[in-house]
Amino acid sequence: MTRATKWALAAGILALALLVALLPRLGVDPAQGPGAGADRDDDGLAEARARADLARCPSGGAPEPSGTDDPDDAAGAGGAAEVPALDGVRVTCLGDGAPVAMDAATGGEVTLINVWATWCEPCREELPLLQGYAARPDAARVLLVQVQSSQVDGLDLLDELGVRLPSVHDGEGMRGPVRDALDVPPMLPASYVVGADGDVEFVTEPRLFTSLEQVSGVVERLR
């Protein structure tokens, strides 16, 4: 072996040792390779989804009843109705990662939309109330919209609170498709009622639900 070959071999060994030493600093397990960090993130989200065990996100209004020819009657009876305010709004189902079309998910059935965040203390008080309301036989559909924090953080909080309602994720930034479409105020929580006709009403009285009766009353008033 020539002197040049020996130097080349030594340099290669040194470079390999340096790479192995740097991998832990980059958050990568040397035994699993460069893609291991991403895999762990995916596993963390899957595990959080399994723990939270959320209800499936709605995908559309109920089918029109047979013998109904009037579109307005069909919408009022449970057929699909357009929701212009949410037309084209696409988000991610928090429970399983599936894409959700918000106009289809809220059309055709009275729906209470609740926008919340993990940093919002009043949200922690309100979310269990919404779970209790949704359990009532005469309750409207309830759809939660998590904003600003990660999906894992949202799933962990819902699991901690025992809330299993269908939920979507509107992104971690200061803006998102749902927030832009509904002009959601920065002060959370914020609730909206989508009527059977597809109109969306912002709930202002009360801004924060403190009882099941308040939730029922608002939905009945705005449905």
C-alpha cells in the first residue's frame, strides 16, 4: 500500500467518525439513518391520534330524503346545503389526517363550529361543555377547529380533557383557511352556528359558554 493510499484511507475513516459524532446533534439515530428523525415525528402524531381517539370528521350532509323535490325543503330536512362562507376551505382532520372540505363537512345539518387553541385557558373550560352538549339526543353537530399549535399538542389536550369530538386543524400559524374565511377574532374561543340553509352566524352572546343550557339555547336561536 502506497503512502498516498494510506493517507486517503485515514482521511476517509476520520470523515466517517466525524459524521457519526455529529448525527446525535442533528437529532438522528446513527443506527437508523438520516430519515429516523422524521419517522419518530410521524410515530408521535400517530400515537397521539390513537390516544385521543377522536370521532371521525364529517364528510358531507346527510342524503336527501326520497320524494323531496324542493331543494330548500331537502336542505331543511337534512339534505346537503351549500355553505358559501366556507366554499373552497380545505383543512386537515385532526383525528386521522384526512383532508376535509369545510363546506361539505358543515352543509346540510345544523353545525356548531368552535375555534380553540391549546394556549387558551377559557377553551379548556368550554371544550368539556361542548362534549357534554354533543352527547344530548337533540344536539346539533359539533365540529372543533384547533388553531396555532401543533396537532400533537391539540390531540394531547383533547385527550387530557376527555373530549372526543370531531376536530380539524387550521394550521400552526397566525392565519389559516378557516380563520380567514370566518374572520375569526384573535380572542378565543370563538363559536359559529351553521344553519340548515348554509348561513353562518358568529356567536356573540355569550362569547364563552359556561353551561349546557347556554349552548342549547344559542343553537336553537340561530339554527
